Amino acid sequence: MTRILEKYRVAALLGVALLVVPVAASSLLGTQAAQAAAPQSFGSALADGSFAAIVSADKPAVVTITTTLKAENASADGSSPFGGDSPFDQQFRDFFGERQIPVPDQRPSGKAEALGSGFVLTRDGYIVTNNHVIDKASTIKVTLDDGTELPAKLVGADPKSDLAVVKIETDKPLATIGWGQSDTLRAGDPILAIGNPFGIGTTVTAGIVSARGRDLHSGPYDDFIQIDAPINHGNSGGPLVGIDGNVVGINTAIYSPNGGSVGVGFAIPSDQAQTVVAKLMKDGSIEHGFIGVQIQPVTADIADAIGLAKPAGALVARVDDGTPAAKAGIRSGDVVTALGGKAVSSPRDLSRMVADLSPGEKQGLTVWRDGADKDLTITIGANDDGSGQVLADAGGKSGEAGQRVPTIGVQLGDLTADMRQSLGLPKGENGAVVEGVSPDKPAAEAGLQPGDVILSVNQKPVESGREAKSAVAEAGKAGRKAVLLLVQRQDEQTFVTVPFSVG
């Protein structure tokens, strides 16, 4: 089984019967002494154009993982094994359609098998794979490279990072693969992918790193390595190794319009996976941090509108009541520029930083507010419901006549009680309602629509159309190239930058 990206949506497709699943590669952080001496240098591997030395050293540590699905998860009519309440159910249907899939036993008590891959992490039998390989499995079996089949037990799994650890017991010494340093990878570096595509047996493919830092919008850990080495169903989770023979990534997804490899694959960076794997091996589970905000990128226009020197950080569009962010004093309109002394360059940075923290930790946090840095202290909360990225995974007649703001092209009015009700807004909500948008003006190009409510202008709350108009005019007089608006549309809040029209 391999996760499939269709139009950049990740679909974890757990195989049923003849379908196959993925692999994962890694070693416990800080347990190098317990691991077999993995090859540390293959500097001459490419001198004769062969990767044979790397393959002979690493292949014995790559395993096949076979899972048995319970009857309720392995439908005999070929439907999705995830169940209708799973986020991956629709992706399964989109990929396989409604076609029938043969199952060994079609009685109500029947079970189905799915295949994936993994690799041995430590000599005493810890193996890393993807979470979607073992999800909802009733039994797990590991087949070593020499054909030995052993039962495995689940140690721990983390759906957010799509990582899992299983354990086997054996008297024989096990081959292992050591961790490499994914942060040193560059686009163009050679890599090898090892796994069990389509269940045909351990297979090696070669390619290069195509790109770094890919965001597939699947969770707080999106920082994938893109590769062109062919990977297919069954490779997912398998080790991605560099020319030193060590694991630099865990193959986990492909972009595929046809279900097969088209040369666009994605791997979880090893430097990211090590921390998660270590926690799973130690505690059997992992709690991700949560702060309770909605965030968005800081564009050049936004940076100019609020006086930031460069477009960097995470702009807070909304702070949920009663959350750690609210208790720490974070406000809508703040730009988070640092957490725990580390710079925050983007929303993805903040999302990953928060997710890596443990509930209860206290961290210093720096925000840009009112043209200056402000230091706060936040206590990280627990993400119990799995919602949110920074959790840390965007009628009645107005009280006064509509006012024309020609510089951006909107008509604004007051937000009355009747209008709040017709728009479904909270009783105490204040702001300026957009009554009209000129189609040839910047506001229209920025996406403003009649019925939108402007809550603030350049991070200053506004309570009426007149206040909003005045604030926009002040921004223009101050020489700003654009104005930053906090806009509420139904139950969503987001910041929108609207450039001033010329002339």
C-alpha cells in the first residue's frame, strides 16, 4: 500500500486481499550502540556506477509487513477497509471506485490481508513502518529478507506523522540500518528507495532528491522530501537511503494520476522521524502540542501593511476562547516570529514546532504587534480531539448610508442587530459590513464580497463603517502600499491584504 496524491490530496490506501501497503525506515534516537554497524561510508559507490555495496548492506534489514484486517474493516464486497467515518474512506473509493475486490473468505467472519514494508531499527527487533500500514490490523506478521516469518506486536503509532513501530522476537541477530541526516540533503543528491512494491519482493530503485520541504497539506509534519526514484504500492514507508547507506527518509506517498509511479514520490525526512519514533518506542504513544489559533502566511503585502521588515512569521487570524493562546495573551493580528527562542519563518514552522512540544511545557513566544516585538509566555496544551493545525496540524439596512472608499473599491456600512442575525454572527460582534464591491477595483481582486464583515484595519479593531473608512484613509496617507483587513465570512476569519489603487 502506498499513499496516493491525487491533485495534491494524500490518500492512504490500505490494501485488501491482493492490494499492497507501505514501508518505513528508521532507528531509535540515541541507541546507536544497540544497532548493528550500518555502513558509514560508501564514498566510492558511484565511482564504478554501482550501488551494489549499499544494497547488499541495507537489503537484509528491509522487511515485508503483512496485516490481517478484522471482518468489520475488510469488507467482502470490496468496499473501503477504513469504514465510512475514516478520513481515508473517500480516497479509497476515489482510487479504486466501486469495483469488486476478491477476498479469500466472503463469509461475515472472513478476513483480508494487506501487505506493506518496514525495516529493522534495532538488533532486538524494533521495526518502523507507516501508521497506515498497520492501521486497524488485528494481526501483524513480519517477513525478514531471508524468508523467516515472525509475529509482531504494535508498540505505538502516530497518525499525524504517519509513523508506527512494531516489535518482533527472535534469537537470531538482526541486520539494521542506521539513521542518516536528512537536513544535509540537497536537490540533486542521489538516493535509493528500498521496499516491496506490489508484493513482488524486495526491490531497489534509484533516483535523486527532486525538492525539499514539500507541503502536502496532510498534517502538522508536512515537510516532505520529493524524489524521482520509482515507488509504487508497497514501497510506502520503506527506507530512502543516501550514498552513505543510512536512512535519510521514509517513503510514504506518491503523486499519481493513474495509480502507478510517474516519478513524483515523497518521503518523511529522517531528522523529523527520529524524535517521533523515539517517543513511540519509549511511551507507546505521543501527545502533540496545541495552542488554539488559526494562522496564515505573511505575504509581502501584509508585511508592508503592518511594518514588518520582511514577509516571515505566522499571522494569527483567530484565537479560540479558553485555549493556551488566549490565556497567553495572543491576539488576532499578531504575527508569531519566534517560539522557544527559534525563529518562525512560516505557518508550517509554527505548526511543526507546536506539534513537537509536549503538553504542559512552558515556552517563550515572540509576536509582532503594533509595530514592535512583544514577548509572551505560553503553556502548551494537549490536542485531544485531533482538530486544528496549530494545535499546533483560513437583510437589514445599515445604520448609516453606505460609504464609498474609492482607494480600494468597497461600500461599507454599520453592522446592525438585524444584519448580525441575517449573517449568523454573534450578538456582540462589531465591525463594518461590506455592502458592495466595485468589480474593477483592488478589493474585488482580493476576493472581498458583499456580506463580509471587516473586524479590523491594519490590526486596529473597527466598530462601524465610518471607522473602517477612516482607518483605510490613514493607511493611505501613511504611505502604505496596501491595507490589511481582518475579514469574517460566516464562521471563518482570515486576513486579506488589499493594495491601494493608483490614481
